[in-house]
Amino acid sequence: MPIKAKGFKNSKAGTYLSIGSTAFGAISVVKQARMARKDSDMLRLVDAAVSAAAIVTGLALLYRELKKLGDDDVLLG
């Protein structure tokens, strides 16, 4: 039986993994925006903009969670 990683979601490693996966999702949003601009599809462009805003918000929330965990990383201040 697999052992569950209790508290992984609220750990530094879990938060870093969430940041990475959220940032990885930005690649598809960029591709979507480029395709929408190429095809002059305003609805897809709006969808890409809303998705990008959701990604930025998600990254900001994860960053805040990382700060709460008291990360000693120099880059985070």
C-alpha cells in the first residue's frame, strides 16, 4: 500500500511543486494567445488574457503561502 504524504500540500516542497506546475500552465496560455492573435480571434484572445490573470493570481497566492512557511531562500527576502 502506498504511504500518503500527509501535509505535503502545505510544505515548502509541495508549494514549490505547485508553483512549477502553475508556471508550466503559462506555456499553453502563451501558445493560445499567439494563435488567437495570428487568427485575429478576439474571443480566444480574451480567454487567454483571463487565463493569464488566473495564473498570475495563483502564483501570487502560492508565493504568499511560501512566505508564510518561513522559507529561508535569499531570493524571497
